[in-house]
Amino acid sequence: MKKMLLAAVALGVLATPAFANLQLAQKYACVACHAVDKKIVGPAYKDVAKKYAGDKSAEAKLVAKVKAGGSGVWGPIPMPAHPQVSDADLKTLVKWVLSQK
């Protein structure tokens, strides 16, 4: 009984939106350059969230930046364009990034 309860709790945690959005970041290889709490090639998601906290246009700016790519905001290394990512997935990913604390 105890093992079944632990398994159910584990499945509940893995089914949370935060985990699902991390899965999107993995699906599109965002995690090759970004991590939640540390800089890799690109900035940590928490740093992005902190920089754009309170900016009402942040979601639209970041969706456009991820779609088109660019450089200069976080240093000289450019982020490649990601035209293959659907607009719905982009919005989900950006909202998730902006929610990191």
C-alpha cells in the first residue's frame, strides 16, 4: 500500500505543468544552452525571469526573440532562431521561463 501511494505521488509530481514545460524545453533542446538556475551558454531561466519581472511586454518580446534568435542582450554569443517551434509551444515555454523564481 505504501509503495502504491509513493508511486501515485511521484506520478502526480511528474504530471505537473512545471515538469511538462521542462519537457518542452528538452524537446526543443533549449536545455543544451540554458538551465533553470545556472548559466550554461545562455542565461539561466531564473535570471531571465528576474530581468523581465514586472515588464508587461516581456512575454511578447521573448516569444519573438526565441522565434527569430538574436544576440547582445546576454552577451556576444547569439541564440539561434527556432522557427520550428509552434507559437503555442513558444508561449508556454516563455510563460514557464518567466515563472521561475
